[in-house]
Amino acid sequence: MKSDLDGLMQTKKLDAILVIGNATHNPPMYYLTGGGHVSAAILIKKRGETAVLFCNDMEREEAAKSGLKIVPMSTYPWQDMLKEANGDVALMSAMRLQQMFADCGITSGQVGIYGDTDISSTLATLTSLQRIAPEIVITGEPRDNSLFMYAMETKDDYEVARIRRMGKITTTVVGRVADFLTNCEIREDEVLLRENGAPLTIADVKSSIDLWLAELGAENPEGTIFSIGRDAGIPHSVGTPTDLLRLGQTIVFDIYPCEAGGGYFYDFTRTWSLGYANPEAQKLHDEVKAVFDKVQENLDLNAPFKDYHRMVCEEFEKNGHTTPLNTQAPVDGYVHTLGHGVGLNVHERPWSGLTVGDDNILKPGVVMTSEPGLYYPEKGFGVRIEDTFWVRPDGKVEILAEYPYDFVLEMKKWKKA
Amino acid sequence: MKSDLDGLMQTKKLDAILVIGNATHNPPMYYLTGGGHVSAAILIKKRGETAVLFCNDMEREEAAKSGLKIVPMSTYPWQDMLKEANGDVALMSAMRLQQMFADCGITSGQVGIYGDTDISSTLATLTSLQRIAPEIVITGEPRDNSLFMYAMETKDDYEVARIRRMGKITTTVVGRVADFLTNCEIREDEVLLRENGAPLTIADVKSSIDLWLAELGAENPEGTIFSIGRDAGIPHSVGTPTDLLRLGQTIVFDIYPCEAGGGYFYDFTRTWSLGYANPEAQKLHDEVKAVFDKVQENLDLNAPFKDYHRMVCEEFEKNGHTTPLNTQAPVDGYVHTLGHGVGLNVHERPWSGLTVGDDNILKPGVVMTSEPGLYYPEKGFGVRIEDTFWVRPDGKVEILAEYPYDFVLEMKKWKKA
């Protein structure tokens, strides 16, 4: 949680942090500012002190909504500084940054840098800063276990409420997609038809998904997976836009939208077969569902997340599938890890891979996915089932948005001959 | 254009470029790959050679759509490398990057780095790389005049067609907003009402805008400005969600959406007053429109963009406004520059500020905005008019999407007493 930041900074031996970039679609900046139309901002937080947000003068009122201490950029007259720097923009940015640090009481020490931003200009600035202020040491760290990944790992009630709301939006959209598909007319060759009689494509379905998400106040900056047949057997194939929807083919529908404006995510997957199912695909779905249920029944407060991933590997191996436990980088069978945390990042701590640190546990406040899957692209199918769970302070683990697990969706205007 | 990249690399003394991050919402990577669901990829292009795209194995089919040479990440077994690096993730990433460079024939030289990405983990990797491969020098450069800003500055016909299509979508949405507003019922106190009789808020209007954009295949990752009254007088205020729509108040509507999935942008602004106008605001609108027209009439092939900005300053100064020409960082009057290029970035070269380089000219293939404005927040209004223009190869300059410039929008269900 946010209140853990100072303690985490101490553990990581950081005297201050520097966060850069926009407030939206930039998790560390969003986390500290609450989003808003604040672009190309600079935030400096000395350990134990309140963060200071340096922002464009034109965005000062937007920035003030963050509740942080706001300093307008005009405090540092860049035109004069640029003259002083002989027109060297990177040097001017470094001089300005040095001054901002000084104004926050920082003239030396270890400073962690965070934010999604333009790497090129940032590196140019940091290279100049190193030259003019070598006693300020700016350091990065690998993302998966960075300061913010640790802080964000546990959510407060307000954050959980927002993720739950996104879960409601997500399952509402999934329900609309199911209704829409099952009400389609079917051509003789089992292709679904649009109202105008044209065959229904993956692109059509995706454009309805985008529309419904926007209508409900969400967006999908990372896209949506809606893939059929062989594509469904490739976990990260998002689907081929021109593919037609057909009865009896496996559809993997993985939807991971966030609040409009770039806030909290939800992550959810169902696998469907319209009208009827290939018996082999049905068997695969039964297997995945059984493992999904077994994981859910066993989820326990403070248990290591990777224990459940190992459990899934072992269950699948009993049925003869390759998994990360018996094969390095398998390409079919169970080819990914069980899940991940969900918050301002669609993927964040805790992690569940076999080799992750022992501190990836189901602490109170964790929000994470369970998403076992089995993939056989050459057979023309794949199955994944995913819900997002919350580890409650009372130790119970609940799904944040319930939705049925049916594999075969009954078609309203078609009956099996 | 893309074909300029090798020449520009030579000018900038770069032996290679390294582009990192996702393919969407990351202009340099989108530019070279064409977008697609390719996340956390690494692209290396040696000068004079075709780019190589290193991607997650699970995204290999998506990556192949780029037409580039694809190398799956599994070529570099990270688990073995991580052992070799004693668990140091940043060092492992650096070792892998060094190997990728070697496989592209690069063991030394100057390498420019580009992309919007997580600064923290990237800096950690680069710091390790510097240690293990000091003969490869990775350099950044200030964004405004970077390699990609120069390459992207001129568009080919395919790019212009895509921006024009976004212009059509943008003006369609603007037209729907105008229709919607002018058909509202009006309360006694001149507040607009929704169909259900509740007062219409800025948030309501914005959610309709988002919906219509999604429906037409666009998104607005940077938001939309729809601000009324005093907010309209603050150029980058995006509007207060709970503000009510009222007759006779100035509305600044600045909309800058991009293709769904994070492609080309359009940029467009109109200023409206519903039903009737404050005479002072009307006068301001007339002034801005006259200057807008004067700029448009004078746009000339290969002219310096900043000459038009200076022209606008001079025109406005004649009428007693403060401008960047007579005041450093003015807070009312004309407070920004005339315009900017538009493409995969909503703001890109050419630039129009008074101090920009002389090479910011209206070359054939440039797509840029003209957006003069005047702002008086304390008087409760501001005015901006903006269109996006294309400098055609034949030297003519055309607006990519036409739309009327009316300030007062006539209300269908209301008449001035």
C-alpha cells in the first residue's frame, strides 16, 4: 500500500524517488497523483516527506487535484537555462532537475527512478545530470520486484472497490457478447451471421466489445484476446480480424480492460464453443475447470502463490500434458504460469512462476488472477479459464466478479440436427 | 519518412538503433512494426540493414505481421543466463542484449535508444550493459528533435490517408456532439437537460464522445478537452466533470483521438457558445477566426513554421493581447505556440515556437495544426480554433477534414426571449 513506500525505500536504500511521465497510463505516477490530465510531469519524493509534483503551468489546476504539493515548471525559467547551457537541451533538463532536487532538500544520495516514459530523452538528461551532479546517483531496478511493485502488491479498500467495479463492467460486457453471439442466425455451413446477413467476423465482435467498454466507462489499452480455432491454441494470439465465427469451434475470450483514463484493471477469461463442442475440446475444458476449481478450493491466506502453479503443473502432468515443471518453455500443453497480481498494471506482483521469490504470497490485500490453460494449436483449440481474486483482510479469498463457466453456449436460433 | 532513417542515422552518427517497448502506444516501435499485439519487444536496426524484431515466443505470430525479421526470445535462454548472472535480473537482461547486438553484427559503436517504456528496468539493464560491454555506447537524445521526430516529420500517402480517415472520424464525432447539444431541452436557468430531465454535465458529454469514438474505431488515449466558462480560459484544463452545460457560455472542445490500438492521431478544436454569446467572447472569437484565416491564406511550401506563429503574435499584439513575443510565459492572451506536427504522436515535428530551429519548415508531406487561441480565465472564457493541415507534394496546403467554424450554435428547442 501507499503507506508502505517510506519503509520500502529504506529497505531498498533509496534516499528519494523520482517519478516521471504522464499521470495516466503510467502506473507509478497514477499511483501517487490519482491520474488526471497531467503530462510530462516530474515528481520527487524524499524519504519520509510528502511528494512534490512539478508540472506544466497550463496543467496546474489539473495537477492540484492530486492533493500533492504543486510547483509550476515556470519556477525554473528554461529559456534562460537553455542559454546558460549553450542550447544543449539535455543539459538544460539536467540543470533544472538538479535545481528541483535541491529545492526538495536533495543534493546527494541514492535516487530511484520510475515511470513509463520516453527512454531516449530521459537517458540524455540523466547522462548530463551524472556529469554536473555526480553525487546524486540515479538508479533503476528490474520491474518485477521494483519498489512500486512491492507497494502496489497489497490494495486498500478503495482500490479493491475500483477493481471490483471494473470486474462488474467486464462481466457485463462478457454477458453482452454471449447474448449477442447466441442470438445470431446461422448459415448452412455453420457460420454466424450479422443482422445484415453478412458473416460475423472476429473484427465485428471486437468492435462491439470496444463500444460496450467505452459505454460503461472502461477502455482496453492492451487490447482484447478473442481468438477462434487454431488461434485459440496460441495463448497470446489476439485473434485474426477476418476470421469468421463458426459453431463447434473453441473461442478463447480474454478481456483485461481498465478504467477510462488509465486506472485500475480487471482480468478475466472464458472459453466457449458455440452450439456444440468437439469432444476432445470438451474434455480439455473439463480438465482445466477441474484444476481451476482445485486451485480455488485451496487458496489460503499467506500461502506462496507458486505452490498453486506447481499444483496445476502436477495435475496436468498426471493427464500427460507438458508443463513448465517437466519441460523448459513448452509450446503446447500448459505453457504459462498460473497467474499474477492485478491493479494499475494488468500484470504485477505477486508472481506465480516456479522460480519467483518466496515473498510472493497471498497476503491480505492481494488481488490476483488464477488462469490455468491448456493449448493445442495444431489440433485447432486451446482452453483457458480465469477469474480475478481478492485476498480479504479476514483471510477469505473471493472472486471479485462472478460469471458462469459454461463451455458450450446454446444457440437460440439453431438446433443440432 | 521511413526511407530517411538510414540517412538520418548517418547524420546523427549512429551505427545502430535500439527500440524497446510495446508496438502500440509507442510511436517509434509502431512506426517500424506497424503496431500489433507485440509487448515488451526489442528491435535492433544496424545502419543500412533491415531491422530485427526480438519478441516473446507467445507473440511470434503477431510479430510476424510486421514483415520484419523475427527472432523469438527463447533463442536466448534466460533461465540459464540468470543462473550465470547469479540471479541478477538486470545483468541477465544486459547479457541477453549484448548477445542480440552480436547476432546483428554489432560489437561496438554508437547506438541510439528509443521507445516509451519503463525507465527503471531499462536504466538498470543499460547500467549493467555499460559494465560488460563498454564498447557499445547507448545514447539518448532530447525528444523534440530526435531521429524519429525527423523521420516521422514527413508522411507518405498511406500515412496521410490514415490521418485523413481519423479526421473524418473526428469531425463526425464533433458533428454528433453539436447535434446532441442543440437538441437538448433547456431549463429556466438556461441549463441544458438530458432526456431524463437531469441537468447535462461535462462528464455526460465526454462519455458520449468516448462512445462515439469507440464506435467509429478510434480512441482518445490522451483524453479530450471539453471545458466551459472559466475552464475554457485555461488552455489545458480538460473540463470539470460535474460542470453543467449552460447557454451563452464559452465551450472549448479540443479533440485529439487516434486509431484504435494506438496509431495515427488527428487534432481539432472548435469553440462554441450555445444559443447566444457574450458579446466580449464573440469579439474574441472573431479575432481568433480572422487570425486563423490569415495564417491559412498565407501557408506556403517550405516556409518556416515559426514565421506564422510570429505573425499570430503580431496580429494579436495589435489588439492589445499579451503573447510569447512581448511576454515571457504569458498566462492570459495568446499563451501557446501556433501548432505542431501530427502523426503517431499527437505532438511532433515540425514545431512553431519562436526559438525552434530553422529546419522546422512546411516541407511536402508535413501534417501539422494551426491553432491560434486567446484566453481570459478571469473573464470566464477562452477561444481556440484548430484544424490539421497537409502540405501536399504539389505545394498546396489542405485541411484534412473540413468542419464549420460557427461560434454560436442555434438551439432547436429554445429561442432568445
